[in-house]
Amino acid sequence: MINLTYKKVSRFNKRKIFLRLCKALFKSAVVYILFSIFSMVVAPFEGFVGYQPLSIAFVAIYICFIFIIELTRGTVFQHVFSVANSLLIVAYIVHILNVGVINASLEEFILTMDLRFFFSVFAIGGFLGFAKNMLQFLNWMNEREEIRFSNYIKSL
């Protein structure tokens, strides 16, 4: 009887992990496809060529975080990686904020864009995402403690 219960729980966990893995792969693939489409759109502009290596590194790390967060959903590691992901986004935007002015040229047309305001708005959004993830982490810890406390009260 004990063996059958163990196999049932083990099979359920394998299926659950497989579904998480599929969901993580799907989300990561969607982000990769969106980045590929965006990079093809801005590829003709010469002003964006200097930002491409940094953008590729950022997107690669971001996709890894998406994969890990989705794989660890429902655990403490989900919240830890979510906070780290938010900090990564803020650090990337602050790094780009130092540049802020982009000169793009396409054949004889030259376009100068001052994007510092938009980058600042994105940085504030990143800080709000960081705060949201921290509050979700605290809420998760609170819920876990309430469950432990209610089980302790029941055992008395």
C-alpha cells in the first residue's frame, strides 16, 4: 500500500515538473522570437549597431531568468529570481540611461533621438517591479508561516 502511494505521488510530481518545463520553454521561446523580430526591424539603422552586443547579453540573461522563474514557480526560489530579474532590468536601463542619445542613420537620413526621458520612465517601472516582487515574496513567506502556525494550533 505504501509503495502504490509513493508511485502515485512520484508520477504526479514528474508530470508537474514536465508541465512546468514546457511552460518555461514556451515563455522563453516567445521572448526570444519577439527579440529576434525587434532586432530585424532595427538592424538597418547604423546607430543601433553599438548596442547590439549588450542587448543580446541582456536578453540571454533575461530569458534564463524567465526559464528559471517559471521552473521554480511556487517555491522561495521563484521570488528570489524574480527580485534578481527586476534588479537586472533596472541595472540595464540605468546603464543605457548614461548614453540616452541615439544617432541613427539610414542612407542619407540622420535621426537623433534623446531617449533619456523614456529610459527614466522604464527605470521607474523597473523599480516598481522590484517593489512588487519584494511584496509578493513577503506575502508568500507570510502565507507559509500562517499555514505552519495553524498546523501548530491544530496539534495542540
